[in-house]
Amino acid sequence: MSYTNASRISRLQERINLALRETPEDRRKSNYSDYRPDNIPKIVDGLMQAAVQGGAEGIEAALDEFDRLTEREDKIRAQRALMQFLLHHPAATELGLRVPSLEERNPWKVLPSKRNP
């Protein structure tokens, strides 16, 4: 892998990390629930269509579509769709892109609990 290619993939991963970062404020504003039927399959299909050209260009196009989506869609819902897209699109796997861990995405959710001495 060339330096230019590695640099591009690194920038894509950083962009994914930022896109999937959630804050307590994002969670408060959201009405998304993993336990309720939703329109996520439609959103994932839109991301797949954006990435039809494949490779790094396809992933960039899907991330651009994600950015447009967050302007009109619930951010948490769009993030869940992006995670599903990344898990199922072959270019993401081929490029070595990954969904960041829960600790990276939502550090505020994994803080150690306070214990009384």
C-alpha cells in the first residue's frame, strides 16, 4: 500500500470516527430506539447507492451522503445506519475500515462507576 493510499484510508477512518461520535446532547435530542421498527434500512440503502462506485471513492461518497443526511435526519438514527453500512459494504472491509469501539464513539457511556470507600 502506498503512502498516499494509506494516508487516504487514515483520513477516511478519522472521518468515520468523527461521524460516529455521540454526545449526551445528541442522545437527549434523539427519539431513536433500537427496540422500535424504523426506517434505517432505507437510509442504509441510500448510503449503499451513494457508494456504488466502490473503493475509497465509494466510501467518501457515502460519508458525504451521511453528512447531508444529518442535516435532515435524527443524528443517532443516521449513525446507526452508517454503522450498518460500514459492516456490510465490501469496500469498507477491503480498505480495513472499522466501526470504532463503544469507548471511542461514546466515552461518556463507559466511565467507571463511582464507588463509596
